[in-house]
Amino acid sequence: MADSTLKSKVDTIVDKLPPGGQEELEHFLDFLIEKYQVERKKNIIALGELWKDIPLNVTDEEVHKLRKEVSKQLVEKFDSGLFS
């Protein structure tokens, strides 16, 4: 599909969405832009050694669960207008 044809199709679809749907689509597109941004370089810092002397019994699964929970809460706060 040609670029201009795709843009035209997307414009038509966006026009059919209610305002809430358009806002949700905008958030999703921002997510995709961030996900596929090739030029962005990430500096990965290994924190494992930083915590080696602190007795933490936390599994990767627990960290993942906590991150998911915090992300969900942030989205709920954002959607409720708290960050407006």
C-alpha cells in the first residue's frame, strides 16, 4: 500500500472514531513510535553488583508483577485526568 494511500485510509478511520477513541489511538501511536524508534540508544547499567551486599529476596517474577501493577496505576491516573 502506497504511503499516501495508507495515510488517507488512516485519516478516514480516525474520523470515524469518537473523541475518546481518538485519544486512545494517539496514546497507542505514541507507544509504537517509542517502540520502533531505531535511533534511540539505551545505556544499560547492570545494577546486580550495586545490591550485592543488601539482603533482598526478590524474584524477577515479583519485580515484573510490581512493574505491571505500577504501570496499570499510572495509566488509570492518566486516564482519570490526574496528570492533565
